[in-house]
Amino acid sequence: MSYPSFQQKKLPYFNDIQPSQIEPQIQSLLTKNRQKLAEVLSQTGPYTWDNLMLPLEDMHDELNNKWAPLSHLHSVLETEELREVYNKVLPLLTQYNTELSQNEKLFQAISTLANSSEFAQLNAAQQKIIQNDIRDFKLAGIHLSADKKARLAMLQQKISQLATKFSENLLDATQAFTLQITDPNEVKNLPPQALELAIENAKRRGLEGYVLTLDYPSYSTALRFLDNRALRKQLYEAYTTRASELGPNAGQWDNTVVMEEILQIRHEMAQLVEFDNYADYSLATKMAKTAEEVLTFLNELVIKSKPIAEQEYQDIINFAKKLDGLDPIYAWDLPYYSEKLREQEFDFSPEALRPYFPIDTVLGGMFTLVNKLYGIHIQEQPNIEVWHKDVRFFAIYDEHNALRAGFYIDLYARPHKRDGAWMDECRSRRRMNGEIEYPVAFLTCNFMPPLGDQPALLTHDEVVTLFHEFGHCLHHMLTQIDYPTVGGINGVPWDAVEFPSQFMEYYCWEKESLDFIAAHYQTGAHLPDELYQKMIDAKHFQTGLQMLRQLEFALFDFRLHLEYNPEQIHPVATLLQTVREAVSVIPVPEFNRFANSFSHIFGGGYAAGYYSYKWAEVLSADAYAQFEENGIFDRVTGQAFLSNILEVGGSRDPMVSFVAFRGRKPTIDALLRHSGIN
Ligand code: ZN
């Protein structure tokens, strides 16, 4: 079979990127865009899609095409020079975007088009772009008086400084504490990797023995494996009082006032643009419509999972009593006894699965899966220019062998590459003078590289991660929307964007799909039934406790922004206490200052939006249930998912898309069943 190949000229030339050229290139592109915008807005005659919105889409896309490969290189192949340029260019882009969001003439022009007779003739994607723009102008305070606008801009500056301060305090507090241990007996049960790290940490500081830190991997491992209860308590206390008025560095990097100021500013910003509170402001761009809807959703999950969590907690108490005569048990004992209980119950190490997941088998299996579901074919194209020898490029073709999209895949950890796994956009689908520009994605992971002659072998967790990120990529790449701002993942509300990625994860747990995703790297044997069963059994260990923990975070975040009242003193501590009383089954020590390190909502973008994780899980579980009903590889159901969810991207309300696929609104039943909570 012959396939048309991707053209290099449509893709970045990574080897030609000169850091010294980046700033002038971006500067000149921004100047060009500003001139172009001024021309567009000075037109005489009525505004139309073609003379207003299309040039805007083009300007946006051209800037993205230039910036995407640079920003990507900054993440995966960082150099001093690149970092410096990146930090120089970023504020230029922020300023450009602020200018656009405050451009009254542009707002008037788009509003005129929205109210014109042409609007009704436009297709759904075009209408959605216009509606989104008008919404975002309003959220940015376009209609406010000059002094209120200035106030809003000042608050925006202030809040970004406070968020940075919050993160810096947390980082400094985390790094300030270390626990030195000199007796090897105290650390003898730490896993080998953690032990090595502790020795290295000590050496680096010129100390004897072992040093434990509050970095999460080090901390969480220590709490699970340190036999000495007093040491566990010491670590727990240091960790849960970080950046607060308590603990070993009490008051030194205290986030209490920072959090209160952030809340107060968010509240004022929301009220400036005429919302009652910040939770309502946050919902203006989300799939969930009302605060009531979010609270009802979270509370229903609490009711379902609490009895299970109570039982799981009781199991740990009983186990600790039986094993060590421990009674009562405290927060710093829970991870330790949970780990021991897990070992006893399942007799299973995730490492045992690694030989069954050689990278090429996993990739091949993943491509077979999407062929079964959507009829697409994936072919490697080795002649495309990449930024590192380990990077590979693949092209996607539809059933009739027509080109659909492309993606780069960069799988292994190496120096100067950011941690974690993620997808990013390289090119967006767009129609230019009648011709399609195909979407291209970056898929990035940090797996252990292959050693010697052995292929790279993944853990099951890593396979799940790969499928998850590939799910985001497919959303971006299979879009049939020709406008970048609502194509693929763009314009998809925050609480729905994880839906296609979480959906892919389900296939990593099915025996039927594991039969082509997994094969022993030496013998080619399938995953043995016994090992598969252990993996499935261990999946739901303490599922109720895990669910409740996420719900506690989500409810705390949401109610904190919903119920905020400037008159109240200590709003954070008071609400945290209220939520814990309602949700948690585990007593939390009085000194625990969890909120002071909750960077998702104070240092990141999750304010009044932490619930999004669970929200999207409802969609993905319920959509997957449709496949369970019709056959998990059913091509007709796959086609319906492709055309109703993946292809439409952000061009319509995700609820409309969900109902079009499922024939009804989502229910939480499938999520509960898949979480082992019924
Ligand atoms: Zn994701």
C-alpha cells in the first residue's frame, strides 16, 4: 500500500533554529500582526467573517506556528541561551495578548458581526469562535469604565505576583527542611532507589549517613517504609506545616496572608466584571453551568464513597492493631500500614509487569487499537527532521489512505528535558486557500531509556500515561474543524478537556486489548492470567479513601471561592475545617496546614476548578460504558465517538457533544463501577 507522505516544508526545521534569531523574529511577527490588525479594523464597509475573523485566525495561527517549536524545544532540549530567550519573549507575548483582550475597537467590530444578518449564515464553529471572543472580552472587563479597567489590570498584575510568591514560599519551605539519619537500621526497609537517593542527598550536603527531604517522591516513600514511628511523625509534621505559622520553620515562609490576599483579589476581580463570586466567574468558561451543579455532583460522590472509605480506614486500624498492637493510629502511620496491608493482600509488585511492555509492542498495540476504533492507519515517516535522535515522526491516514495528521514522539528521559508527560500542539488544522493544513502534535514522555541491547520496558503505569497523552493527541489530530481556535483541544472547557485522554486509559486494563498491547520482550508470551488478575485486584486498593481525598480537595477549593466573604477572619482555616468534618473519615491533626501548600489553586490555574478532574472522569467512564455495552472495539461505536467527540473539538458545547454520542446526559454510575464503588 502506498501512502502520501508528510512534507517537511509544512513542518519546523528544528536544526535551523538559532536562539539569537528568536527574539527579533517574534518581535517582527508581532509588529506585522499589529499592523495587520490596524488595517483590518480601519476597513470601511461592514465587517464579515472573511474580512475580520479569518485574518484574526490567520494571525493567531502564524504566531503559534512560530512559537510552538521554540516553546517545545525550551521544554525538551533546554540550553542556557534558550532559557534566556524564552524568558525574554514570554512577556512580549503576554503583552500582545493583553492588548488584544483590551482592544475596544476589536470588541466593537466582533460585536457588530455577531449582531449582523451574516451571523445566522455562519456555521457552528464560526459562531462559537465569535461567541467565545465576546465572552472573553467581557471577562477581561472590556465594558468597564477606564478607572475600573485600570483597577482590574492592577489586580491582575498583583495576583500573578502573589501566585509566584505562594510558589516561591512553598519551594523555599520544602527545601529548607532535611532529616539526617545515621543509623543504617532506620532506613533498611527503604526501596533501593530511595535509599540511593538518601545517600546521595547526604553526600551532596557533606553529611554522614542518609538525608531525607520533603520532595514528594522522597517524602511519600519515607512515610510508607520508615519503621520508626517518631521519624515518620517528624517528617509528617514538617511536610504538612510547610509555608505556615507552625512546624520546624514556623512563620518563615508563611503563605497564610498570601492566600487571604489572593482570595480577596479574586473576589474583587469577579465582582468588577459583575459576578457574585470567583466560583461563578470560573464557571463562565466551563462545562458545568452553575455552582449548584458542581456541589451536587461532588456531594453525591461523597455519599457513595464515604461508607467504603470508612471500611478501608477501619481495615488499616485493625491491621495495625494486629500487627504491632498499635492503638490509636495517627495520620503518619496510615501510609506505612497501608503499604504493609497492600503487600499482604495482593503479593504483587508492579515491576513484575515491565517485561511484558517493550516499547515497540506497546506503540504497535496502541496503533492497532485506534485502527479498530476509528479505522485510521499510522505509519512511521523516518525522513522528517527532529530535535534528538530518539524522536520519531508518524503520519495518520484515514480509511481511504488520505493524510489526516502527524505527530512527533519523544519518549525517554534525558538531561535538559522537563519532567513528566504531556502533549502539545505543533500545527493546527486549518484551511488555507481551499487547501488543508494538517494538524501535528508533540507527544512527550520521560520513560527509562533502553539499556544495552534490551528494548525500553515500561511499567503498566507508564503504559497508562502513554495512552492518556495519546488520547489528547488524537483529540488535537483527528479534528475536522478548519479553524485553529476551536479545533481539537482548543476552546474545549477546562472541565471537559481530560475526557478523550482518560477515555484511552480504559483500554490499558482490558485483557482483550492487553493481548495486543503486551507481549514478553524475550518470549513474546501474552500477559499471564494470574499476573493480570493481581493487577486488576490491586487496582481498587483503598479506592474509597483515594476518592474522598480528591473530593475533599475539590469541595474545599470550590466552596472557598464560592462562599468567600471579605468580612470573615481566617476564611481558609475555617472552611477547611468545615469541609473535613463533612467529608473526611480520617482524623487530621490540628497542626496540619494543607491549604498553605495547595499550589493547584493558589499557585496554578485550578482555582474553583479542581473539581474538573472528577467531572471529566464521569464523561470518560460513561462514554467507555457505551463501548462495554456494544463491544469495546465496536467500529460503529468508535465512529460515533470519532465524529461526535474527537472531530468537533471546541466547536460546540461538550454536553451537546456528549449527548450526541451517548443519547443521554452523563451519569456517575460508570465512574463508580470503574472505581470499585457501587
Ligand atoms: Zn491529561
